[in-house]
Amino acid sequence: MKRFFSILLCLSMILMMASCSGIKETKPSAEAFVVGFSQVGSESDWRVANTKSMATAFENDDEYEFLMENARQEQENQFTAIRRFILEGVDFIVIAPTVEEGWDTILAEIRDANIPVIIIDRSVAVEDDSLYLTNIGSDFLQQGKLAVEWIENDTPSDKELKILHLQGTIGATAQIQRTKALEDAVRTHSNWKIVSQLYGDFTEAKAYEVMTTYLKTNRDIDVLYSENDNMTFGAMRALEEAGITYGNGGQVKIITFDATKEALQYCHDGKINLCVECNPMFGPDVKSLIEKYRRGEAIPRHVHVNESAYTTQNITQDFVDSRAY
């Protein structure tokens, strides 16, 4: 009997020590299904909307616990967060990768821990694509083709066209595919020329910096092909400071990708010529895929979200006002 009470006393002391040291379970209850999400960062309005969509999909559902780590656009930060998720024993991991390359080892570690993975937004380039269940996001190449088609329809076949290309994070799927669409088109149009490719890293500040420097010595531009809205906003400010007009009736026609509410307003007002949509609101779709997996249902290898392209002629103020991001 004394031995029994000694054991109880030891257990009580262990529990008290755990409580005092701040130790807590990963799961709020034995029933919770824990989802760990490694997000690229918060570099753009699109990314902020994507994060909100993901969090909202899970936050009011007691069946789930949603853990998110912001990588601040560094792949190494993502690796650290993912290994933390593995140690914590999460039930599912969702990754929005910074760039496509370099994921084989970490995904193998996740598989060895028997944790399923969904890749969202961008893609990963791995030798074994069974390392993840599915990829959900945009068809970035199709987005680029929509932009190219607009340029073709807007430009006389005999007019020389000087295109300034503002690129996002090099190696990210959006950058790779949007760049490919433009470069492929330039190769088939002898009158099109990319006058320069500037690195804007998908941020407004970087785009403003490189555009300001470029425009000090180069002002002969017909089209700005900018790979996301925030870079476009920085470029617009640089154009204004350089005294170069843009938009409908201006010297420079602007093509931008994402179609956030602010960009659509500029498009409606005639300051941006074309907004190609990149829909960030697929948190509910990710949750639906996870629930299908939990029920043992088949999951498609790739899921593309629905998207469109907008000009001043085909959007209304009511549509802009109704935009959720």
C-alpha cells in the first residue's frame, strides 16, 4: 500500500512540474486533428489574403487545431518549421513553398514520420512526386498566356513593342511560369522585345527601388509586365516620379497579376490596363481535400482554382467593391 501511495505522489509531482514549466500538449484534446501550415511569408496583399483564407477555414472548427509558421520568404525557415511540426506530431502538413527546388529531403522526412502533405499555391520539383498527396493552386502558365493574348489583341502586328519585365522571387512557380509565357511569346513575335528583366521579389519596396534606378537611364517602354500587384504598385510610383504616364492613354501599358481589390480599382480607374487574377481564397478547398483524405477518398493529383482576367471595359465598381481581398 505504501508503494502505491508513493507512485501516486510521484505522478502528482511530475504533473505539477509540467504545469509550472509551461509544458502543454500540442492538441487541445484527444479528438483534435492538428494541421501544421508552413506559409511563405507576408510579402504581398495576395499572401495576406491567402493566410487569412487558410486560418478562417479551420479556426471555428473544434475538430481541428491549426498551427501556422511564417517563413519570411526563407526556405530554411520553412525546413525548421516543418521539422518542428514533425517533432510535435501533427496529423497533417500543408506547405506553400518559397521556391520549387530543394524539397526532396524534407518531404522524405515527413513521409518517414507518416504525415501526409499537401502543397499549395506554388509547386515543388522533386524526383518522387508521391512525397506529397496533391498540389492545389493557380495555373500560372495559363495566367501568363492570358496576358500574352491581351498584348496580341491590343498591339498591331507591325508595331515594335518594348516590354519591361518585372519578375517575382526567382525559382518560385509563379515567376517561372509567368516568365515562360512571356518569353515564349517574344520568341514568336519578331516585333516584340524584352528591354530588361528586373528583380522585384514580389514586394512593393524592391520593385520601386529597381524601377527607380532603371528609369534614370531608360525611359523607352511600351508595356510593363509585372508578375504581381505589389510590385506593380511600386513600379507605378516610380513611373510617376519619373514623369512617365501609364494606363489607358499613357505611354506605358501595365499588365499585373493577382487582381487584388486595390489593383482592380486602379484597373477600373484606367491606371492599369490588365489584371490577371490569381485567386488566394482556397483555404476551404484545402480543408475539403484533407477531409476527403481522412475519409479514405481519392484525391486528384492537381487542383487548379478558377480565375479570370479583367480590363477597364469588363469590370464595374460594384464588382471591385465586392472583392474579398
